[in-house]
Amino acid sequence: MDVYEAVASRRAVRGFSGEPVPREALERVLRTAARAPSGANLQPWHTYVLTDAPLAELKERTAERVAAGDPGDEREYQMYPPELTSPYRERRFGAAEQRYAALGIAREDKQAREKAVTANWDCFGAPAALFSYIDRGMGTAQWADIGMYLQTVMLLLRAEGLHSCPQMAWSMYRRTVAEVVSPPDGLVLFCGMSIGFEDTTTSYARIARAPLAETVTFLDGQGRSGSTASARERKDRYVPEQPLTSPSTTHANPRYVQEGL
Ligand SMILES: Cc1cc2nc3c(=O)[nH]c(=O)nc-3n(C[C@H](O)[C@H](O)[C@H](O)COP(=O)(O)O)c2cc1C
């Protein structure tokens, strides 16, 4: 699998088969992901990998809290700004709409939506999960390093035929995670990540992205084009986004072809 294919086929998978994830594959992925860049090579990531009994215990303990209506622990960081402005607000709601539509859940069906959210704490059925911590003293640049590391992990998982779902939802029950993984003092849980083989019977939406011109501006000496370009400039210069495929390979997997990838 080449890099384009890994990027194109990664998505937040929320339905896993129970098939165990080989330990060697996880070690290979995490050993290689350590090549991710970080400012001054700080490598600020602390990763805990749970499978088998420890993961079952975590799921069970968390399920008890969720079932009891426990709203979770006081947050250690803000998942989103309290007032999301445009275009982020629309993107956030758009993603939720696409996701629930694919699951056949109506906007007003609060119960079904809640059930879908609750699946987070069962890791969507995944038999493996990692928990990503960072030192409390680290700054925003190091949090960005963690993001690069986690994306590297997710792409390498694709190369192993595995899928993933990063989950900030786990930060809501961080004390329960801490009871099971016993991290040293001073670490903050950023997120969990469910890992496993996809349950191909679970329906999903391929969540859309903003057009390139909305998020990228090119300055090439001929003028500007992209998000700050005028409508006229955009019309003249904007080339529609190409399907995210490798320039040199075609996909053997008919699913990718079906999705136009
Ligand atoms: C840092 C981070 C945290 C996330 N937390 C959750 C989560 O708690 N639960 C969940 O179902 N998805 C979570 N996601 C997945 C996003 O919703 C998903 O990546 C986004 O909607 C785009 O969809 P795609 O990854 O399938 O293309 C998270 C993604 C990131 C990067």
C-alpha cells in the first residue's frame, strides 16, 4: 500500500470485527511511528496499548459509569472552542449529519444518537486500543507533535490491513483509563484510539472535506489563488480537487474504486 492509498483509505472506523490484532503488527507500527517528526526531537508521546483482559476491564468499568449517567471527569483540556464560528461550526454539524444519515439515524432520534456515541466507550467493538498521553508541562507545539505521531500510527495501521478511530471521547472518562493503565503523575490523556479489523457490515459515510481552495492559498508570482482569492480569480484558477489516489498506482480493492478513491 502506498502513502496515497493509506491516506485515502484511512477513516474513522466505528465498527470492528472481534478478530484479534497481532501483537507483532502493533509493535511494528509503533516502532515505525516513532520516526514521526517532533520539534527538537522531543518525542513527547506516551502511548499505552491495551488488548485482552485490561481492555475488557476498561470497557466494563466505563460502561458502568456511562450506564449510571455519570457525565464524566472534569476536563483537562477543551475539546473544541465553546463558540465555534463559521466555517468550523458548519463542518462539525455537517460531519455529524453525514455520519448519522449513513447509520439511518434521524436528527430528532436523540436515543439512537446517544447509543452511537456510547459505542465510543466500547471502542466500537475493537479488540485493541491505544491511549495517548502527554506531559502536562508541554505546550501547543508538542500537542501538534502528538497529532503527527498519531496520524503516522493510523497510516501504518492501514499498511497492516488494520483500521482505527481516534477518540477524544476517552478523555471524558480519563480517571477510569488511569485506573487501568496507571500512568505516572504529570501526564494528561489526550485521546484513545480504537484499533482492529473493520466490520464491513457497519454502514458509514465518507466524511467530506472542504475544497482545496477553501483551506490552501497558493502564491506563485502570478497572483494568489485559494481561500483568499476573489470569486473571479477562483473561477479562473481553481482546479477541482482530484480523487485522492496515487499518481502511479490503481487500487486493487473494489471498495476504493466504488468510493471513487
Ligand atoms: C483528535 C481526534 C479526536 C477524535 N475523537 C473522536 C471521538 O471521540 N469519537 C469519534 O467517534 N470520532 C472521533 N474522531 C474522528 C473524527 O470525527 C473524524 O476523523 C472526522 O469526522 C473526519 O472523518 P474521517 O476521519 O472518517 O474522514 C476524532 C478525530 C480526531 C483527529
